[in-house]
Amino acid sequence: MLIKKIEHSGNIYYNVDSDNTTLPTEVVQQALIDEAWRLVRVRRDELLRDTDYAIMPDYPLTDAEKTDVTAYRQALRDIPETFASPDAVEWPAKPEALA
């Protein structure tokens, strides 16, 4: 089974290509959910990588900015445990120090 993410006009759709059309609905639904969570983790990991520089000890941030960056990164890491569904994920706001 191949599941593809399709983005169109700001909406996200999933397309299932399968040689086996006799799969039970619950199997296909779980595969779609698993793929959606995988995509959430990919995005989360990208956002974490994009902020790695800010946690270096010599990066010029105030203590308050470091606290904000640390909280942002922790919120990103907690996403899979915080939300019951990949569709419910609300991405944390990027701190001003990183903008």
C-alpha cells in the first residue's frame, strides 16, 4: 500500500494506492493515521533542526529569550503526546527571538 500526501489550495488530502483492494477499512484508516503522524513528526523535526543554532551556548540570546526558545522546542517535542489526532495538532508559535 502506498499513501501519498497531496496539498491543494491549502488543504491536505491523502491518496491510497493499493494493489489489494480487499483490505479492511480499519486497516486502511490506521495506515492513513500512521502516515499522518509520520508527516507531523517530519515537520516537527524540521522545525527543531531550524532552531538548533539558538541553543548553542555562544548564541546571543537573553535569559528570557533562551527560556522562550527552550519552551518552544519542548512544545514541538511534546506534540505526539499532546494531541490525540494528527488533524488536531496546533503548532506552537515561534518565539520572536527566532523570527
